[in-house]
Amino acid sequence: MKLGKRKAPEKPSRESGQVEQESKRQKKDSQSQSNNSNKRKLAFEDQENCSEPPTKKLKPMSNTKTNNLRKSAPVKKLSVRPLASSVEKQNTKNGTNDKELWGKIESAVGAILNKTRCDIGSEEIYKSVEDLILLKHSSDLYTFVQQKLESDLDKKQLEILNYLQGSNGQMQLFSGQSDFLKYMENSWIEFCETLNYIRNVFLKLDRGWANTTSSVRPLWEMGTDIYRTKIMGQNIILQRMLTSLNNTLHIYREGNSISIPLVQTLIRSFITLNIYEKFEEYYLNFVRQYRQEEVLKRFFSSQSTFDISEFLAYVYRVYQFELADISEAVLFGRSKKDIEKILDTEVLTKNYECILQWGFLQLMDLPAETQIQQTRMYYRYFKKNIRKLDSLNAKFGEYIKVFGALIVENTPENEMIGKLIEFYGKINNVWENGFSKNKHFHYQIKGGFEHVLNLKEIKMGELLAKFVDGRLRTGVKMTAEEIEALLDKAIELFKYINGKDVFEAFYRKDLAKRLLLNKTSSVDLERSMISKLKEECGGGYTSKFEGMFKDMDLSRDILEEFKTHAQSVHKNMDLNVSVLTTGNWPPFNQIELKLPESLAEYQELFKQWYGTKYHGRKLFWQNSLGHVILRVNWFGPGNTKKKEFILSLLQNSIMYCFERTGSLNFNEIKQIVGTEEKELKRGLWSLSCGKLRILTKEPKGSEIGEEDVFTWNEKFRHKMYRIPANAIQITETAEENDKVKKEIAQDRQYQIDAAVVRVMKTRKQLAHANLMSELITQCKFPLKNAEVKKRIESLIDRDYLERDKKDPNVYIYLA
């Protein structure tokens, strides 16, 4: 770098000194810039020595003193002009010019496009490109590359068209889809390799000028645009590509193997060239038409041929293939949502009614091992459409009501509760594992079973109580865990029964028999059942049950004290007595009975002791629930095996009649036993006509007559030593059943009366419709309008209420 400077005066002014400092600073900057070959060198000269107009003027710094000096000293001016670049100097030194640089670049690009060897080294080529860029030929280089690519792709276009043309100039209609696709794959791969080589050669152009100039695009985008225009812009090539790709995927859809990498490469090229939307439109239209025709043909042509299991398996395969095997694996996740919408519409939405009407019943009848899995799929497909899910919900509730009603109507009473528990378990399992515990479906379960279990209001509570009684009695061949699980299921049904007072009445009666006759299988299970009922209905519902257990516990303590007293009076007796509180236990049938002398003596002894210990209490002996263990030492000649019989007090009294005689008629037995005829016939029938025929009857028959003669059965045989023969005590009679139902009806009347008085006392005056609404919320059993009106009339007659004189439907409470 050279620095030219005019000769200064002997006494330079401050202004000129400042100019010199500025020049030195510029010189230092220019020296640092000369180290960079890409920076241009600057030379400073006086304006008088410059042949070109100045490109830049530097104004001197000024202050007050400087302004005074301007009048005496001339203004010093500097100008800046570019020096010759290093490239120009180097080319001049080496004797090269622009033409030689272009020749090297053209030779290199031609070798890349023709895939031949280039004699020029890579470093020299890169240097030539860099020199041309420094010589401001960036735009010419960019145009050069563009023209070369266009020319090369014009040739490629003709090659592809010739490949597709037959000998007669018409399009070939061959089926070799993979050959054409392989050809196009190679074409695309070769182009990408070529474009990458060119980008490497012109890297400085691509990352520099092309990247900073807004009017041009990077080389990769420019190249792919040319490919899209020259190759994919030809409708013949594009349509053949779309058809071949779609046909290849369809071959894969039908179970045949294809080259997945080949299809992936071509799909990736579509994405790169921004023409994937054209393939997507073509492919989606095909999938839509194909799946619509296939599903209608295979499944919905006739209801008789529809199979829900086969259909669900088909839907699973279709979704798995189209969304996972094609969209995810081949199409790189593109079009997945659109394909899913098409499948939802064509496979499911358009056929929801048939799927629901034809398939739901089949689904509910499937075996348990496959039902849940397919129900889960069924629910998932319906969940895609909220409105259709509501239809499935309604169908679910309808199914519960219809099939539950069939169980109630067509099943024997002794099997009904078991069938309903099984049905409830099935429905609950479907809801939990198939319908994902959808709360709206649970509402259908609740409404459905409330409908089913109250079709026979009073009967259902009775049957459920008997079912529980059968599982808590002795002799059930089940483990405690199995019984506990069954009780839990029974409680689930109990929740839906409106007449819980019916269950309470029959359960209390059966519990009393189990406790008093020692027929309960487990006290722990009994208490567990009561705790479940208490949790469901509250402590008031189970207070009597708990009182019964309390009486049994107190009776054991009382009995221990009595046995101690009996031993003190030299009476060693094997006697068990249960003292019951009247309010806790259900009413029992009173039976007049003449007990054998030994039993009568024990009974009188306990009565005297109890009266002495507890003054003011009165005992009533319940002979109908007492039982005796009777030991028989001899039946007859040749039959001397000893047996023990568990008998009711009535049966025991009948057996004592044959202690001294072998044969008695009906009237003789009646006179000895001293009970009513009806009860005596039940006792004699159990001993002579049941499974255990300890007595024989003449004439033979299943009914007991007054002329019948009963004889001790000397040929009686049984494998057991202790034989329970008191089944008549556990078995419920028709009279007992009717009595319980009458008690239920009477209790309900009392509850209605109390509820009416309670409401009217608060409201003072109320219309009949409003009164009914209040009663429904307060009573725990279903109300009938006719029954309520009867109770209201009864209260009017007893001066609790009166009708309004202006409106007879309005009631007024009388204080």
C-alpha cells in the first residue's frame, strides 16, 4: 500500500495535524485489512494527484480555534479509490484471465453431469469459483449452474418418456410397476447425487451470494424446482408414478411383499419436490372407494351372514395396516389423520346402525374369554363418534332390561337370584373392562337392574333373602371366601331393590332359625353380612339383627349360671336355653305340646330359677323352634346299632309314644302329644313319609289320615350315626310366608300413616299431588296411589286430617 501526502507548511495548523493523525489511523486499518485476501486495499492520495473523482471526503475536526485558522490555512482534502485486487494481480502475474477460469468450471460441471473423470483438481476448481465470485461474477455463475441443470434434466426427461413409449409410439400398458418405480428411483438418486456434487463445487456461491441475495434461492431449492418442472411437470410421468405407487401399495394391502425402501424413497422425493399433495389426493380417493366397496360386500349385504367377531377382527386389521403399516412405516406419518377419517367414515360411521342392531346381541352372547377383548374394540370404535356412543349406551340399557326381564319371567324361583347374580356379574365385567367404566353406561346398569329387580316387588326381596339364607346355612359345599364373594354380589342386587323392608322381614325370620337351630355355617359370615347391610342402609336397618346376636351372647352367660345352679341341686342335665328379647326376634307360631316328663322337669326347673333371678320378666316357651338329640339303642331283632336323631320337640314327643309300644293310630298319638291336628300331621309325615322313615304307615301314601296306623320301623338303616331329621323346622310353610307378608303390609301402613302426619304437621295444608311427592322421598318402599288414598281416608276418619271445603284434593292438618 502507498500513501501520497502533500508537502505541509513549516508551521502546520491544528487542522492539518488532525488530518495526518486520521491518515495514520486509516493507514494502520488498511495494513490490517491487507492480511485478508477477500478485503479490498485502499490508497490515499491528495485530490490534486487523483485522476478519478473522489469517492469519499473526510471532513476535518473543528472547534473555535480551528475556525480562526481556516482563514489563514488552505483546506486539506483526501480521496479514496480501490486498488487492484489480489485476484487481478495474481491473474496478471500468472498470465491467466476470466476465460480460463470459466473453462475450468465448465469442464468440472460437465464431468459431474456426464459422470466422467475430471483432470482438474478439486482445490483448483474451488479456487476458480472463488476467484470468479471476487471478480463479481456470482450472478453469472448462478445462471450457469441453472442452465446446466435444465439442459441435463431435458435429456433425462426424454429418456423417461422414451422408457414409457412403446415401439409404435403409444404408452406401454405393462404391469411391471416395480420396474418403472425402480427406474424413477434411480433417476432421483442420481439427480440428488449430482446436485450435491454441484453444491459442493459452488459451496461459496451457495452459502454466500445465493444465501444473502433475496431474489435467488439456494442451489438445492433451485435444482429441485427444475426437477419438479422438467420431470414431474410432465403429466404422463406424474400420472404413471401415482398409478404405479398406488398399485404397489395395493399389492402390499392384499398380503404380497413389495420393496418398502423403494416406495419410501419415492415418497420422500414427492415430499422434497412439494408434490406429495397430488399423491395424497390420488391415494386417499382410492382408499375411500376400495374400503367402502369391500366392507359392504363382505359384511353388510345380509344380516344372516354378519358376524361381529369377524367384523371386529377385520376393522382391527384395516386400521393396523392403513395407519401403522402404510401411513407410519411407508408414508412417514403423513396423511395419517386423513386416512383415519376415511376409515372412520367408510368402515364405521356409514354402518353404525347395522353394527349396533346386528352386532350388539352377538357381542353380548360371546364367551367370557373373548367377550371383553372384542367389547373393548367395539366400544373404542363407537367412541370415535359421540352421537353413536349415545346410541350404544341406550342399546346397552335396553339389553339389560329385556334379558333381565326374561330371566325373571322364565327362570324357576329357586334359581332366579343365582341367574340374576350371574347376569349382573357379566354386565358389570363388560362395563368395567369393555366400556372403560364409562359413567353414562353405569347409569344404564343402575336403571336397568332397578327395572328388572322390581318387576316382582315383594317376591324379589323374599327370593334374595332366601338365597342368602341358603348360602349361610350349614351343609353348603363352598369355602368361606367363595361365600363371602357371593354375599358381595347379593348386596349388589340388594342395592337396586325398592322393597328393602321385604328383604328385612324374611332375612330376620331366616336368621332367627339359623341361630336358634344351630344351622349357621359361620358366625363370622353372619356378622359380615350384617355389616354389609348396615353400610348400605344404616344402623337402624340392622339394629334388630344385631340385637339377635346380642341375645345369643347373653343366653350363653345365663346358661352357664343355670348349669352351676343345677349342679348345686344335684341335677346334671344337658340343656341349652336361649332367652330372646321379643322386639328383636320375629313372631313365632305358638304350639301347645305335652313334653316328656324329663324335658318338662328341666323346663320347669329353668323357669323357676330364671324367675327368681330376674323378677318381673315372663317367659314364653317357643316349642316350634326347640330341638332334641334323641339316642335310640334298639330298633328291633337283628338291628341293634345305636343311632342319634336330631328332632324337633314335636317329633321327639311322637317318638316317645313308641317307647313302650310298637304300633299306634293317629288319634292315639294325638291324645298323647296333645297338639293341634295340623301340626301333628306335619310331624308324622316327616317321620313316616319323608326321606327318613323311622316310622311306617298303613295304608301307604303321601298324606296323613285320621285312620292311619303308625308302626316302629325295625328295618331302619342309615350310614350316619347322628342323623338330622328336623328339616321341617327350617322349611318355611305357606302359613309362615303369608304371615310375614301380612306383617310387611301392616308395617307399611304404619309407615305411610306416620309419614303423612309428619308432612302435614309441617305444611299444615297441602294438595294431594304435592303430598305424594313428599311421601315418595320419605318412604323406602314403592308407593301406590290407591294405598295412599286408603291411608289418608283412615287418617281423616281418625280426625288427623280433613279435606278443604272448596277443593277436596287439598288436605288440612288438624292439630
